[in-house]
Amino acid sequence: MGDPTEIERLRAKHTDYMGLLKDGKTRGFWLLPLAIPFRGRAIPFSFICYSA
């Protein structure tokens, strides 16, 4: 299971390496937590960070 989430970086106005989110104005990154279903719960096993 995966759940892509956009995370905004509030103080990243002066950082060129930080990507833009869907709106095209806000700087931030994507976080994709990966999990395995186990007895009705999701057990996370990895996180993938991506900044475009």
C-alpha cells in the first residue's frame, strides 16, 4: 500500500533545490509511505521522498 502526500515547506522560498507542488507556487516535496496490511492495520516499512 502506498499513500502519496504533498508536504509544504513554509520557509523554503530561497531554496532552489526544493521543488514546486501541484499549484505551481508553493515549495515542498512528495512523501510516499509504503506499508503492508497486517491484521487490520498498516505496518509502514519504507518512506520515499521526492522533490521535483
